[in-house]
Amino acid sequence: MEDSDPKVTGSPITENNHIEKAALTGATSAVLTEVIGTVSCKGQNDDTKPRKDMALGGDDKLIDSDDENQGLDPGDKILRDLANAKPEKKKKKKKKSGKKGAGAPTGFEEYYVDVPVTPEQYEEEKAIYHPSITFSERIETAIQRYAAKRKFDSERKDLFDKYMTYGGVDSGPKMFGGGIDQQTLEDSSAADIATMTATNFVDFDKVDPRGTQYVVDFDGVLKGFLSSRLPATFNMETEQQIKSHVAVIRNFLNYLLHHDVCPEYVDQINAARDTCTLAEKQLFSISQACRLLPGDFNKACSVIFGGQYQGSYIGDQEWTKALDIDKGMNDDQARRIFLAGLAAHGDNEVYEKYNKHVTKKKARIVEDITTGLEIVEMECANPEILSYYSSKENPVKGLLPLGILRVKTWKNPEDPPEDLTEEEELELASKPKETKTYTFWVEDHVMSKLFVGMKFTAHVYKLSFGVWFLDTVLGAYCSFYQVLPNEKMLGWREHKYLPPRAVNRPPDLQLVTRQEETEEEETPKASSREGEAGEEYEQGEDIIVQE
């Protein structure tokens, strides 16, 4: 070409080259063809300004024919821009929260119910829970399948395992079971996997064909667990905590009924469910009562006559004035509460004895016992006593009215046995059991938290003029409180004889020991005797004789 001929910017674009570029660009081939077809050669219109063509990717972006783009074929330029373009980041799809999420149902919700059993499930459960199968096998299967279908948190799991252990079902990893490989998991059903990974088992020794060693008693085990084991192990301060604990056991009992695991024990399971309802009410009442007992009147008696609360008042100390705490009861307040209660409930005989003993300064504690008590009757303040406490002219205005609490002695099964000889035990067994009754004066608002049948252990004192008062309540229990022999079996393991372990001495120590033994054998033994007459020796010195 001569200089006067127009020069083409970049390499000449042929049809083949055009097709090759279009094939390389893929989805942009149509746009690339249109742009290439509209390109003019440099030199044909030198006087015109650089033209701005629309670029790929939107109406708002323009491609300038600046120095950087000079000498490039428009097709090459587009290919270069496509190669340098950063790929758009794909938006991550949000994972849908499935049933295993934090908000998934756990199976312990208040109104949760198991889904209806399908015909296939019914046939399956009819086979695995058939009455011909022993109860121990059926209940073990039911426990394992139940645990697999519930979402336990740490506290619920701990409670459920302790309930199982209390009822004779071992809880913990299966010994010598080994791991489960992936192939076994793929070839097994959900029920089989639940069985293989279960942590609750019934030992073979629990299956007694004679039925003399172990007895199936759903209600009895539950009463023992809820009344003795549960309060001693878990926090029972609030009503919500108590209901949450009891709901775990009720949920399991409902599962047994829903899947017809043991139809021969349906009555026991229903009785156990009623015990759950009763336990929720009584355990919360006990939690409230323990904060209020023994009541202001009994505290006043304790302060005046030398009980547990005497000298416990700290309201007169400077460091307690800014604190919102119970500062105790001072002597003036205690005397005011005591005299008001004595005037309200004391009869003429008690009043005369009190005046006589106070005059002679003989009012004191004459009897002190620690015993178990059971509430048999509660009598709130009658209208006459209420009017006495509410009278505007009465100096006792503002004090809380007293009711009457009647109790009888109760033997706590956890108390240690008395230290008696065999003769004393036989004599005590031959006598009929004596039941004593006591009457205490307790505020109405305290008695509202008590219930007939409630049991408690307390220090009680008798005053010289015949009035009994509660000094300290050591523990309170449900009306169905009982301690089962299962308590003693917790953590029990069969004793096995272990042969004495051989002691492997180091080689050096063995060599030294053998040398010492050899020297002892070669050295003649020496003994001593007293000196005979005519022999000279110092007094106190033994004569060594070689044997």
C-alpha cells in the first residue's frame, strides 16, 4: 500500500477471522458481529471527533477511543474487555431452616402430641411390642426409640437418664460395642440405627422369671423419684422449673400409651400420670412453704426463749442499713408478736401458767425434740380472731393473724436406725407404735402454702406453760414421699475377685535383693541369753551366742 492509501487500524478483518472471533465469544457473538460491522477505518474521517460507541453491558457505559485502545481491532478490544472483566459473584442461597434447626420442635412442648401411627408403623410396632416378647425387651426397645425421636437438651437428658437409672435401666454407652461404619449406617433403618446408638439398656439380671427379685411398678418408682431423688438433684425453686422437670417423665409415659408398648400395665401408667400432676402442685407448694416456715410467731418464740433465731437480729448494725435484706427480728418485735398470739389462741389454763411462770421467771423450754411430722389438719383464723387483729384500738394492729396447724409424728425412712440392743429391738417391736399429735400456731398466709399430708422434719420445743412451737424446719416432703431400695442400688457394681498383681522389680533391684538374701543365708544367726554365774559381763549387756 502507498502512503496516500487509507491505512487499516489493526489486522485486516476477514470473514474467516470474523467467524473465528464470534465462535470464541460464545453468547456475545451476535453483539460482536454488529460492532465489527459498524467499524470504520482510521484516515477516512480524520477531521471528525472520536466516536463513542455503546459498549456491552448497559446504556450508561461508553467506550472511548483513547490512546490505550488505538491500534486494536474492535473485535480484539471486546475480547480483551471480556477477558479482563471480573465475574459477578453469585449470591449465596440462604439455607432453609429444617427440622434440625434451633427453632425445631423438641417433642417437649406443652401441647405437643405424637403424630398418628400409620398402618405400616402399626404393623411394625405390633410385632416389636407383641405380648409374647418379654417386658424387659419391649421396654428397652421403647426407651431407645423414644430417645431417638426427642430432641434432648443437657438438663432434660440428665434428668431422663437419672429417672431410667432409678427405675433399674442402665444409662451410658454400650460396652464393647465398637463403632458403626458407614456401610452399616446406609444399610440400616432409622429404628436399627437408634438401637445401635442407644445409651439405655436393661441388664439381663433384671429379667427374673420367678418375679420375686424385681417388680414392675411405674407409679411406685415415679413416686420415689419425684419425692426424694428429683428435689435432691435438680433446682426446684420456680414453678416453671418444676413443670419442665415433671414434663419430661409425663412425655415418656404418654409415648408408652400412644404406642401400646405394655398394655398389661396401662393402669399403672395412668396412675403415674396422675402422680405427675399431683407432684407439680405439691413440689411448688413445698418450695414456697420452705421460704416462709416456721412463721413469725414461731420465730418470736425462738428469739425470746433461746431457740435457733435468738441473737440473729442485725438491723442495729451500721453496715446493714443500706441493704435490702432480712435483718431478723428484734426482742421488742418478738415480744409483741408472741403476746398477741398468746392472747388470741391461749386458753385460760395456758394464760394462768404463763403469768405465774413469768412472775417467777420460770418461763423456759422444757422439752426439745427433733422428729418427723405430717400435717393432718389446718384451721385458719376464725372471724373473731380476724376482728381482734384488725381492731383499730388494739395495739396488735398490723400483725398477721394466726391459724392452728395440727400434725402427727411421722417416721422418716431416711433417718438412721436407733442404736438398740437385740433385747431392746424385740421389746420395741412388740409394743404398738405410738403416734403423738402436736398443735402449732402459724400465720394464715403461711398455711395457705401447706397441704394436708405434707411431711416435714423439724426441731420443736415445748415451753413450760404448755405451748409448742416450731423452731427450725429441716426439710419438707410430698404427701406420697417414699424411699425405695433403688436408692441404695445407684452406682452399684457386682464385686469380682481380682488376683493379686505380680510386682515386677527392676533388674538392679532384683540383683541386690538376691545378694542380700544370699548373705543372710550364709551369715549364722545370733541370739542372746542371760549370763550364767561366774561369767563376767556388764550389767544390761546381752551375751551374743553363735548358733
